[in-house]
Amino acid sequence: MVFSDDLKLYNVDDTRRLNRIFWMNPTQLNNWYKYNDIIIIDTTYKTNKFNMILCFVLGVNNEGQSIILCQSLFNNENLETFNWFFKCLKSAVSDSPKVIMSDHDLALESAIEQQFPGTKHFLCLFHIYQNLNRNVKPKL
């Protein structure tokens, strides 16, 4: 992977606390070029010891298995963070995904539009059904 000099794959604040980090191993890089047509982006919200957000980019291989294409830890889900994440991804790979599926996060959606203008964005059916069950089912 070749990264530009001005793009940092990690950020540490003045107290030496890690704010964000991006990584992609060689197997993931190889898989990116095979299975990057449709990717899924999902985050876990502060479920680890350090209260950081874990972001996964997933693809599906030829056997129908979910595979992790890259990952990142960060401390917030704002537009600046997602733009940084996608810039790291674009520095690691040369191909843009054709479709990105995610939950309904406005900062993520804006970053996708800014960083991958030719990529279509769709909401994940799992999250749509989850929201329907949470918001509509109790009223029925």
C-alpha cells in the first residue's frame, strides 16, 4: 500500500490517546480487488474497553461468505472522521466500490457522496427491518 505523506493512518491527541487508526492487511487488500463491487460498512458503538467505535468494511466472496476487507477504530462518527476513513481506504486501493450499503448515518452518507461520487449508496435491509420492529411493531 502506498499512502500519501500528508495522510496519517492514525491520530493521537496531546494526551497520547489514540483517536483513530485504519488498517488493511495483505489478504484484505487482495480480497478488495476481487470482491469490492458491493461493500457493507457497519460500526459497533463503543463496545470495547476503550469506548472506541470499530468500523468494518465487509464484502461477500464467491462462496457467499462475509469477509472483512478493512477496519478502523475511531472515537466519533462525524463527517470529518468518515472523510478521513474513506481517504485512507482510497489511498490503500485504486478501485472504488460500485455500491455501498450501510445504516442510516447522515455523516457517513455525506462522506460517501464526497469521497465516492460515482458510487451508489443503499440502506441495509437488516437496519431497515430493525427500525421497523423497534418503531412500528409496538404501535401495531
